Amino acid sequence: MSKAVVLLSGGLDSATTLAIAKSKGYECYALSVNYHQRHIAELEAAKKIAIQFNVKDHKTVEMDLSWMLTSALTNPDLKVPTELSTHIPITYVPARNTLMLTLALGWAEVIGAHDIFIGVNAVDYSGYPDCRPEYIEQFQKMANLATKSAIEGQAIQLHTPLINLSKEAIIAKGMTLGVNYGLTVSCYQADQAGLACGVCDSCRLRQNGFKAAGIDDPTPYQ
């Protein structure tokens, strides 16, 4: 069985991505990152999702980004936006996906995995530059220049199964794969119990997705 590292935040998209990787027959190693995000309840959600999908191993890595004060996800003094933005929003965390993918790349080499899954999305997303296909394409090139594995003939493949899907389509796909979305936390300002605010842009995207899919939203709200 081929091994795969799956980045698992605890949110809707990453849970669906893990389910997809499992459905393709991979032995999954889930990687979560505690970057001192204000919605840290998502890490507890990630633990529950990893258990649901019986991953081979689940690691939560510490990476303190709280000093990156330009993001509302790492600076509690900044307000999380409640309206969907047409520009890169204040919830953008500089280089976050690059840092997380780099950690996943390192773990993949350690365990002998040649596949990495990440739930980035370029359709229903908040305008983050590190969710675009062009970015993934360039990271893929870097990964196979920078690793012993690739130099010795075992290329690393990045998988982005959600990149061209709407939130509606992501939810519909996850439902067919048995994802329990009630376990997931997408809210940018969820409380310690994981209850969502219902008004941030991430909550709005999630709500719209369930509505469009014709599925009851199982999210526990404050």
C-alpha cells in the first residue's frame, strides 16, 4: 500500500481531502500544524477526523506564527472579516501553505511516502495566493529539486483534489465518502468548544456550500 501525507487542519476541506486519499487506497499519515491560530479548536477537530478515518499516524507540529501580526488569524487584536472579500483578506497568513507543505514534504521523505495531499481550493476560496494552481505547480517543481527522494528517482507528487471544485461539490463528494462534517471546524473565530461564529467569511462560505448542496448544515454554532 502506498503511503501519503495528508495536511489535516480540522476543517471541511482538509477532512474531505483525507477521505479522498483514503478512498484511493493510500495509507494515510495526517499532519496538523499548531501555528498559534486563533481558531485553535480546529486542532481538536483534526484529532477526531484522524480517528474517524483510521490514519496510520497523526502528528501535530508546533510552528509559532503568532509574531506575524498582519494576519487576523495570528493577531487577536485584528478583527476577522464578516463579509466575503474580492481582495486578499486580512485572514491571509504569510507563507502558511508553503511552510506547511514543506513540513509535509520532510515527513514524506522520512516515512518513504511519495504523495502529499492538500485541500487547497481556487474556486470558493478567500483569495489566498497560495491556493492557486500556479502556486501548486511551482511548489511541485521545487519539491522534486530539493529532495533526496526525487534525486534518486522517486518523485514527490502533490495532490489537490479540491482545487477546481465549488464548496457545494466538495461537500457532496465528502458526503459520498462518509465525512462527518459535524466534527469539522472551519470558523476563523470558533470558541474553545469548537462552536462557530456563523458570521466570518469562512462560515459564510461553508453555509452557502451546504445550502447549495441541499444538505442540512451540521455545524455547531455559538
